[in-house]
Amino acid sequence: CPNCSSFINLDILPTDCLTEISCDCGQNICTTCKTSSHPLLTCEENKISLKEGGVDKLLFDLSKTEGWKQCPRCSVMIELTHGCNHITCSSCQNEFCFQCLQDWDTTRGICSSGRCEVWQEDRLIEAGERRVQQQEAAGHRQFGIEERQFRMRQEMRALRANEGCQHDWHKTYGRLGECERCAYPLPAYGMVCQGECNSTVCYTCASFRIPRQGWR
């Protein structure tokens, strides 16, 4: 909620028939653009108004400080804490580049502007490190320096291949950490891609959320 900061999951609401809801604090919220209700303005007009210093200016100022971006189609605020620059908006399913906000070329698996890399180097290293840590936890041991460096290079190479990978999911038993897409814990089994990306995800993501090729 833009007024009291309460969490309201607007993604599950039928926006085609429900245009606004009321928070317990009394604030009315537009279910389409996720900002304060704007009965006299369209969502696009409201977006322009906010950029010029409207009621949600504090949120926009905070977004600049925190590095958040708005979906270029529906204006919902998005935070990227890990993963690559390929974003799929949870509100409108728009696929775009987090760096420049241009459309994502899903055929070639790159930003349509041609200027942005699929991965920022720091996030790629972080994602590789997370994979290696999960491997150590699953095997109940820590790798030596040389083995750890080898696995890091291997996983970073696999992560780079993710956008073009033709996923081939196989059910794999064991403690596999957590799903790389939704962070659901995998204490007993998970779905591991036997293709180039070597991703480990939950059954739901492998079956319904991740496309046949690439990532979201």
C-alpha cells in the first residue's frame, strides 16, 4: 500500500472486472498500475503525473535510490536482487531488459537494444556462488580452492547459456537447496536441466512457469 506500506498481493486479483481496492488504512489502490487510485486519470496519465511530482513522488525517489525500475507497460515497480537482466513482469507478463527497459528479444535471448549484456558481472558471480554453495550443502562438505574455482567457472558458463538452453528437465532426488526461480525449498527432490544451463528448479516452475527455451 502506498500509504501504510502493508503488503497487498494484487497479482491474484481479476483486474478486468476489479479496477481498485481499499486497504485497511483507507487508501484506495488502482489494481492495474498499483498506485493510489486515480478516478479522473488513466493509468498512463497518472504515470506522467507521478513523474511530475504527484502523491507517489516519495516512492519514485526511493526507487531511484534503491535501483528499482518500473515495467514500461504497466508501471508496476520491480526490484532485481539477483539473476540476469531478462525480466518478465508478474503483473502484465511484459518481457523487457532491466537495464534499459527495452523489449527483450525472446527469439535471440538478448536485449533488443543490442547494448546490454544478459548478465551483469556481479550478479553472475553471485548466482554462480549460490549454485556452488548449494552443491556443498547437498554433499555435506566444502570444496577445496581449486575444485571450488573449477565449479564456479562451470556454473557461470552454464548460467550464461541459460537464455538459449532447450530445457530437458529430469526429476532428481536429494537435498537440492532451493528452486532457482521461486526460491521454494527442495529438501527431497527437484527438477534438474540436463541441457546447457544445469538449472535446478521445483516441479511447478519446470512444468508451468519456465518456457521450453530460456528463462523468465
